[in-house]
Amino acid sequence: MTSPLPLRHRAEQLAATLPPLLVAAERVAATVAQGVHGRRRVGTGETFWQYRHYDLGDQPQSIDWRQSAKSDMVFVREMEWEAAQSVWIWRDTSPSMSWTSDRNHQTKRQRADLLSLALTALLMRGGEHVALLGSGLRPSASRATLTKIATLMEGRPGKAPPQEGAKEIGAQQARPSDNLPPAQPLPRSAQLVFIGDFLAPLDEINKALRYYGESGQRGALLQVLDPAEESLPYDGRVRFDGLEHEPSWLVSRVEAVRGDYAKRLQAQREGLRDISRALGWTFDFHHTDQAPQAALLRLYTHLSQAVPC
């Protein structure tokens, strides 16, 4: 008879089966979870939350007679509000997201995946039902669903990074199925989180978002950029290669176009902010050289504030 494996060995074997992305996301989520409160609200649902004293205006059918019989007080059984437990997350998987200006840093795609999965883990800790938009998975708060989402994210690699020396300043012609969220019927009470570089034309972005905004869903938009896309730190003669079938662009003096580039990027960001504001959504941006915890906390806070009480 063989002896059972030591606990440490079994633990290491179990950890080896987890997607590396999930391990990293759980670590980020655990850091943020220490400073946030749950999003549970009182309302109609099937999950018990707490007892409280009966008050004037409460419906008689809400009285828990079994609990009330234990004392001289009348108690009401409160349930968790489950309408907001459906949170749908989408992140950009277009080829431009696989680019980074520094090979020692994460690509935009890697950071978007990390933030998406960390937010999923954080929400599930509070009992929220989460799904990855377009994955075919139903919203769930189970650990098994979290692992499935992590596996899906790691199992769909993007385009290989550009060759050494090539530069990229954002995509404008990616396929809508990749760089914009798909149109998918969702419950009116669902909340949405969209993460990407959002460098597509503003009219296309507006059309994709209005599909959900006009259906009543509330959401948060997070733009993820490489720091070089913000500052365009190159000098002299540079060839910029498109990652999504755009023609190459040879610039003789990058410093001469840096000002106009900054204005165009700012106009894109202001356009994203205006689109979000018109829909009652929130907008934020994040750079891949920044700590992911700060962006995750802001996303979680935005969702909490968007929950109607």
C-alpha cells in the first residue's frame, strides 16, 4: 500500500493545474479585497442575508414567524438583492493589444486579461454572478466558473508581438468582433465592464456601446494603453508598423508630430468620456506601467456606485 502524498506535495500539484493568469489575478484581487466592502443590497432574491425588527410599512408576508416565535419581537427576513449580481466583462482581444514598448512589461492584452480576471475574482468573493461576454458561459459565482474563464483567456493567444525595432501607436482598423464588444442580449439589470485600448473610430465605439446603454444596462469603460502610446517618446526617423492590416507609416522626424499626436489622442479620450457620460456609464484609463491594483479598485468602486439602492 502506497503512503499518501505529503500535504505540501499535493498542494504543489494542485497549484500546478491552475492557469498562471488565475494565480496572478487572485493575488491582485486579494490585495484590493482588504480595502473594500461587499456590494450586497437589500431586495428581492433567494439568498438569505439577515434578520431585522419588523417596521411600519413592511409587508406581512416578509415576517419570519419561526424567528419571531423565539422572542417577543417580530422579525423580518431580508434577502440579498440579486438583480445586480449579473456582471458581464469584456476585454479587447485584437492584435494591437499584444503590443508593448518594453518587453519587460506586460502587453496591453496581458494587463486587460489580468484586470478582467482579478475583477471577476473580486466580485465572486462577494457572491456576485459574473460572466465573460461572448464566451457562452452563464453568469456564476462558482470557483469552477472562475477557473473556466481563466482557461479561456489563456487559451486564446493574440498575434505575436512586432519584430524588434518596430513601433506601434494604436489600431484603427481591427475587426469589430475583436476590438469592440459584440452585441448580445442581456438582462436589463446586468452591469457591464469593457476593457481595451479603444482606438477604433469613435462612431464605431459609440454604436457598440449604445446597443447596451439604450437597453438599460449600466457599465464602466476602462482604456488600457502602453505608456509609449501616451507620450510617443521616439525621436528622429521611425517606421511605425500597423498590427491590424494598416499600412506602415514612415515619419522622418517624430518630434515634429508629437504635439499633433497628443492632441489627437486627447480628443479620442474626450470622445470616449463623452460617450460614456451620455450613457450614464463611467470612464477611466490605465497605463501598463502602473500597478493593476489601483485600476481594479477604481473599477470595483465604479460598479458599487452604479448599483441602484
